[in-house]
Amino acid sequence: MEGLKKLDQLTKMDEMHQLTSQITGQLIELELLHKAVSSITLHEGVPEEIQGQFNVARNMALYQYFHYALAPEIQLKTYTIIEFALRLRANSTKRLMLSALVEMAVKKSWITDAGFRHIKNPQPDNLYCKQLKEVLPRLRNGAAHGSSNLTPESVGHLAICADLVNQLFSEKAQTTSLSLIC
């Protein structure tokens, strides 16, 4: 059972990471975690309200180093960011459910398998994206309605979230200002 951390333990690596490393053979390092989280970004075309919430999730992922049990909260945060971004992109007057939003994104080719970094050989039928219609609501609901599930995977969730959200919005055109010296 989780307990309140003592003051002198707040800025130390959570001991669960050490226990996990005995199984995996790898101990998490804060610098490497920061580098991994920093590399996952949203482009400038993503609305600021989504970018702000995504940065909250990234910061939560960094703090997971100090509190292992934040992982499910980070995962839930990524699901809510995806749903929020889909709602903004759909711009619908109807209150669409997450599965309908994902289905719309696939049908309108807002998202494709090729837009996800973890899919090495994307197929044109977008099977991964089509499966998200069923999988995302189930994962979101499981996390939102309570679970004792505790998997440390946060960086992968951030990457999938970023990949999906980045596909929904066009990148802003780079503008350069030219100064003419006369």
C-alpha cells in the first residue's frame, strides 16, 4: 500500500525503480528519462491548450522518477489529451464519444499508421489506427474508473499521444523575417 513519503525521500528515486531493475536489469536514470521525455514534442500547429496539457503530462513523467505510482495517472492524462485534441479537430456541435472521434479521424485520414514512430512497417489499411477505436476507450475507461494496475510505462504513452495529436493539426508554416539594409 502506498503511504505518504517522508520529507527527506521526496527528491530521491522511488525504490520501486530499484526493485523493477532487479527483474529488468536496467535502472532508470533521471538524466536519460529527461532526455527521452524532452525528445517527445508537439509541433507548433497544435493548439496551445493541448500543448499546455501535454507539457503537464511530460512533467508528470519526469516526477515518476520520484514517485513510481504516478504512471497510471500519466497514462490517463495522455488518453484525455488525445480525446481533447480529437474534439478540437472534429469541431462538432455534437458531443461525440471517444470511439466515434477515433473512427472519424481514421475515416478522414487525419491519422494513419505511418504517423506513429513505433510502427516500423506501416500498412496502407491503417489497421493500428482502426484498432484504436476499440482500444483507446477501453484503456481510458479502465484508468478513469479505478484500477490497481501499475505499469511504469509513461514515455511510450507520451510518444503515442504526441504522434497522434501531431497528425491532427497542420504544422504552422515557418516564417522568416527579412531585414533589408539600405
